[in-house]
Amino acid sequence: MTTTRSAPPRARRQPARQRGDRIFAGSARAAGLLIVVVLAGVAAFLVWKSLPAFGAPAAQLPAGKGLWSYIGPLAFGSVLAAVIALVIATPLGVAIALFVNFYAPRRLARALGYVVDLLAAIPSIVYGFWGIVALAPALVPFYGWLADHLGFIPLFAGPASATGRTMLTTGIVLAVMILPIISAISREVFAQSPQLHREAALALGATRWEMIRLAVLPYGRSGIIGGAMLGLGRALGETLAVALVLSISGGVTFNLISNSNPGTIAANIALQFPESSGIQINALIASGLVLFVITLAVNVLARWIVNRRSDFAGANG
Amino acid sequence: MSAAPTPTAPTPTVSAPPPASRQPAGTSPIGRARTLSRAAAIGTFAAGAAVGALLGWATRSGVVLAVTYGVVLGTVALYGVSRALEGRRRATDRLVTSLVYSAFALAMIPLVWLLEAVIRQGLARLDAQFFTESLFAVVNKGGGAYHAIMGTLIITGLTTLISVPIGLLTAIYLVEYGHGRLRQAINLLVDVMTGIPSIVAGLFAYALFEIFFGPGVRLGIAGAVALSVLMIPVVVRAAEEVLKLVPNELREASYALGVPKWRTILKVVVPTAVAGLGTGITLAIARVVGETAPLLVTVGITAVTNLNPFDGRMATLPVFAYYQLTRPGVPPQYATDRAWTAALLLIVLVMALNVVARLISRLFAPKTGR
């Protein structure tokens, strides 16, 4: 009883809190809550709109064989393209971060960093233009060579595409697009690696590479992994570049250089949506939901890895 | 660093040979018995590269292969010479150095190539007509992207109007007011929101507006909502970073003078951070102005000028470029030219926004001197 009595006076002890304060704090809080609502809304609307597709008879759906056999190959294509991009972009991104942080002439380093960031500023549709008109035709002879000489590897079984609009080309375009993300995050963690460790390594007679291997890379490992996963998230959701570059025929294949390629979820939505109606739209939204769940999982994992490292960094200094 | 025996050596790793040659390789206590000077290293690489390039030229394999041979042979030559003269550790260091340089050069190729392709093909239609006419009743030649340019400006403007207040207030909440579970939750959700694929944001906006306007809805405002989903988290993160930089002493001084918290934020914190906020918002606009996928599913495309975002389809620059390239009609040349010019305009727009962002941060930066 006494405790409940004492509560009101304590609340009244701050009369100086004016109306303006309450309004302002309230609206800031409301904006924060709105973000919660929007995200919940995204999830709720996607689920709600895709429910009809889950219940629909298989014959009405685009592939004609049920929802999962429609989305499955697309999800496979998304993951395949993103993984190719990751395999290409991660070593390059790390090397670029090392170059900007430790190899480039000091005076140029900042400017070169900006130049790499420019890659991130170019709209994805322009990458698509470049991929379909410039890169794909240029890669055709290379694919021919791959099919002739490395055809025994299932990835390069061929027959080589005559247009160059293959899974591998798509992967390369995506790699260029996620390169700035990976290199920016790697650069950040490399710059935070303890200066004293680096100098100590050099003082003990380490070469520059040994210094990097001993003092920088172990420290930056989780940053590299996190950056790569953020890049993976971006590559999974990339739409227009894939829609333009990839020549899609559906199906599941690991053959990277042939004419028949699996589609990706995002590209498929962009290509089909404008002409779709009714249950087809629901099926497309269902595939969007799958993409949302996949990228969500990848991104949360990436953030978790990056943040774990930042806790570690905080403890260190 | 004091180990460098001669003052002429620019850095310790390239100390001049004379003092080193006094000691035979391998017996030196410091392990730098014999080192290549910088000029010698570059020369070795260049010699290898020249042989490689010559090989490429002799076998008539084209520029790309010749350059590839050159880089590979140059690296191998440098590694071999360094291995023989300097030992394994330094050779590895040299190898990694040339790999890192090559990686950077490799990453520059797409950038230069892409800019070259877009500028070369985009210049063909970069004329006054492109900025003043729409595609209304245009069959082959002529026509422009006036409707698409206006559409992009209107939709991006609306997006900014929606996103900036929400984003700024959320950042203020996170930095100034938030605590405990809710703050953590919002922090996490902003991260999650950053990762939403742009096409999914488009689907969300479509589903939302379908409730009110029925199936097949295409509205400019729906596109603005979709873009806002993408832009808000960017604004929040940028604003949060900047607000965190405002020194706490300023806030405390203001409180000590009896200023209420909300006025402190509006009159002290935000003005101090205004340069950073401007930069962050401009970069966020640059991030969404080239987005195509969400507009493709929410706004669609049209050939006529529609300046009302609450009424029907609108044209936007990225979607315009997409359809002009993929559905050029016959003959395709005219539409393809328009597509490239639109792509060029997009790049120019994004680059200009980036430059403006840097200018803002330079011009409006808080004066630090006394």
C-alpha cells in the first residue's frame, strides 16, 4: 500500500518536463516504433498475399507442378549466382582493402578508397546494361576455351553459350557489385587492427606480408566473414542486373557456361510481375517471401558476426 | 625503423645493396642480407611483363590475354629473382605485393570499362530533345525522357519527404532517448531493414496498395513507399553515426542552463551535426535514385507525361531505361540509344549527388578553431 502511494509524487517530481518535451520524445519514439510496424508489415503482407498460392491447385501455378517445384529451382539459381559472386569477390575485396590500407602510397590511399566506393554508387540497372552489352560478348571466347579444355569439370561442361549470358557472367557482374561492400568492411576492420601489434611485428623483422598475416588478418577475420555475408545478402536480392544478363531457361544445373540456366527469385519476379495477374501474382509474392527469409537469415547471421567482433574490439581498447 | 643503415634508403625494406653485400646471404643476424632495390624489383617485374606481352603478341591472342601473360610472367620473374637473391620470406612478400596490386588493377577494369561503355553509347542522344519531350506518339526516331526524368524527381522527392523525418526521428530516439529492450530491438530491426531486397520492398508496397485500389494497382506514391522502406534504414544509420559524434559536453552545458531536452536536441545537437546529416541524407537519396526493381512492380511505365503520383502509372528513369533496352521495337537502334542516354543520366545523377554530399560535409562542417 505504502509503495503504491509513494509512486505519484515521484512522477510529479519533474514538473519541468514541458509539453514540448513529451511531444518530441513521443514522436521520436513513434518513429522508432513505426520501423517495427513497417517490418512486421512487410512480413505480414508477404505471408498474407502468398497464402492463396500455397493453397492453390498445382495446375494453376506457373510451373504446373506445385509451388515448391516452382520456387525451388529459382531459389537454387539465386544461391548459385550469389555464391559464385562471393567466391570471386571475397579474395578481391580483401586484397583491395589490404592495398588501400597498407600498400598504396599514403597520399593516394584515400582517393583510391573513394574510387572503389564509386563502384557501389552505380545503379544496378547500369551494371545490367554493361553486363549484357559489353561483358557477356567479351567472355564468349573464354567460355569456348573453358568448354574445350576444362569440359571434364561438370561446372564447365558446356556446350558454351554463344551469347555469353550465362550463370558465370551473372556471377561476375554480381561480384563487381558486391566488391565495394566487402572491401569497405574489410578496410574498416583492418584499420582498427592494433597499431602496436603491427609495429611490433615489423620491429621483430617481419616482412609486410608477415605483419599482415600475423597482426591484421587474425584480427580482421570475423569482419571479413561478416562483410562477405552482407555481400551475399546483397547478391541474393539483386534483381535487374540478373534479369538483364542471365538467359533463363529454368531447371537446376551446375553447368555455369551453357545456354540453359536456372533463373533467380528476384529476376523472375521482375520479369514476370508486369504481365501477371491473379494467382500468378500470389505465387510470385510467395517466391518473394522465400527470398526475404533467406536474405533475412544471411543478414542476421552477418550482423551477429560483425557485432561479435565489435564487442571484442571494445574489450581490447 | 632505426635499423636502416643508410640514410639514402627510403624505407627499410629497400635498403641499398652496398652495406648488405658485406655479409653473405643467410648468415646475417637481421636476415636482410641482400635485398633488391625498388628500381631493381620494378625492373624485374617489367622485364617479365614485357616477355609475357611479347608472347601474347606473337601468338596473336589479343590485348586481354597479352596483358594477362604479362602480369603473370612479371610476377613469376619477380618471385624467382627475389627467391634466389633474398630468400623465401622476402620472395613471398614480393609475391603478395604484386598479387595485391594486380587485384586492385583488376577491380578498376569493370569501373573504367563500364563508364566508357555508358558514356560512349549514351552521348548519341544527349540532346535538348531528350530533356524536353516525352515518348508520347513516338514510334522510331526522336522522343525523349522528359516524363521519366520528372517521374524520377517526383518519386524521389516524395521518398525523401517520407523517409527523412522518420529516419531522423528514429536516429534521435536511438541516440538521445532510447534505452533497454526497445532500443535494442529497433537497432536490430534497422539492420534487418537494411538487408531487405529491393524487389521485396516493391512487393510489399504493391500488396499494401492493392488493399485500397484493387489488383493491378500502379501508383507513383506506391513507388515512393517502396523506396522509403529502402531509404529509411540508410538515413537512420547515417544520422545515428553523426549524432553520436556530437560531444556530450554540449548537451550538458545546455541542460545546465536550464534548456529542456527537446530544445537542446533541436537547437544544439542537430545544428552541430547538420553537415553530417546533410551528407547522410544526400547519400541515402543517391542510394535509392537508381533503384529499378521496386518501381518496376509498383509504378510501371508509361509513354506519356504523368506528374500526379496519386493517379496511375508514371515513368521513371531506371524503368524507362530498362524497357527501352529490352523492348526497343523495330528498328531497335533508336530505343537502345535512348536507353543508354538514360543510363548515362542516372550515373551522372548519382555521381552528382555523391559530390554534393562531399561538398555539404566540407562547407557546413562545424568550425573547430577558436
